Amino acid sequence: MKKWNLIIDVAECTNCNLCTLAAMDEYVGNDFPGYSVAMPKHGHRWIDIRQKERGQVPMIDVAYAPTMCNHCDDAPCIKADKSGAIRKRDDGIVLIDPEKAKGQKQLVDACPYGHIWWNEERQLPQAWTFDAHLIDQGWQQTRGQQVCPTGAMRAIRIEDAAMERLAREEELEVMKPEWGARPRIYYKNLWRYSKCFIGGTVSARVGDGVDCVEGARVQLKKNDKVISETTTDNYGDFRFDRLDEDTGPYLVEIVARDGTRKVIETVLGVSINLGEIRLS
């Protein structure tokens, strides 16, 4: 059976927040019987864009990752629910019943991703419904996808085996796969948000001045093994990306075209700019 999934390209998200606003426009003040009651006007962000700054000035970048209910196949919220208030539809969409879930504030803490929100006025846990009320009217996209100016969001209804193939082909990932929840929200270029880098700028004294060193060979070593290699660009910059955070000590070895060599020791917590590395 074909099931719904959402693909988000982190590299294309510009933090315009139109998907967040579209969700508010759809749900604030609007009850959809059988699907959801109105989202509170303040305090809820059923689609929430997370921001990650990497590095230090001047080698720095920012990534944005829209997050929402993941509509997990092995949803922790369903496991924690003993009343039948949360159900998973055959098309993969997870819904919180607005009648059965009344008063069950404990369900908010059941989501390890933090995407169940508590409506104090209605005494109700709530989450993004994948715009199921629109899907059931024949919509083939969510409101967030409809308004996204960069095409960063794409809803797709596809059989699980085909989705697995697509995930491999497009190198799609889910948030926190180690939790085993099996989300249906997939991310392209998630490394921009979840991974980190080691970078720097190589320079050398030339006459009475200092110039960038282009074409120097730079190796990244861990436990005496070369794990990556690159060369400096015309600005003397190098960067090793897609590294895991908090992975401890590394060696950066730089060898210029004239044979000048320098080794830098660093400890990786989050992304780090080693700054200017003077060879001579």
C-alpha cells in the first residue's frame, strides 16, 4: 500500500518560515472534527524550524531544518498511549484523537522529538496532522509544500519498498535514527545540520607581506590514520566536513608545494575554524 512521506532538503531551506505560518493559517481558529481542534494563537509551532550555526567567523555557515511530527511507524507516543487516543492510519499518517486525548498531558512527554504540544485551554495534546483533512479531500501536497518558495518540501505517497530505494538513491536520512522510531519525515543534506567540520586558512610570509597558500595538501588524521585529504583553495582555505560531533582529537597535517610542513592538533566538539595557520 502507498503511504505518505515528507522529504525536506535542508540545503534549500532559507528560514523564511512560510511553512510555519501556513500551518498557523490552516489550524489557528479552525476545528477539523476527527482530525484536530484549533491550534492556539500563541505558543505552538507545529512546524518548527531549527537553526544550527557551524564554525566561527569568518568560516561559518548556518543550516535550517524544518521539524514537525514525524508520523513514525514505531511511534513512541502510540506505545505510551493506553487509551487508543493516538492511531496510525493505513496511509502512514499518525493522528491524535481530539476527543479521546483530552486531559492526557503525559502524551506530550511521550514524543522524544518534542513535537507534541499541550493546548492548555482545550486540555489537549496536539501535533501536526500531515494536513490529513486536506489529504482526504484529494490534496497531493501539504500546506507547507504549497507555500515553500524554494521547493525544500515534497510530500510523496509511495510504497515502503519504493521509499527505501528512493532514500538510498537520494541519500535521505531521518532525525535520530538510533531512537528506532522509524520516522516518515526524511531529510536531504541533513549533514548540513547534524554534522560538523574542521577548517582553516593557510598562509605564508612572502617578502615583506603575508599571502594565502594555494594548492597545499591537507590531511585529516585520527588515530594515526588518514581519514580525509584535500587541498587549499586560492584563498588558502580548507575544510573537512560531515564529521561527527564530540569525536575528540584529530591531527591536521599541511604540506605546501615547496615542502613546508606543519601539524596542528585539535579536539573536535562542534564545528571549528582553526583560523589562520602560518607556515612561515
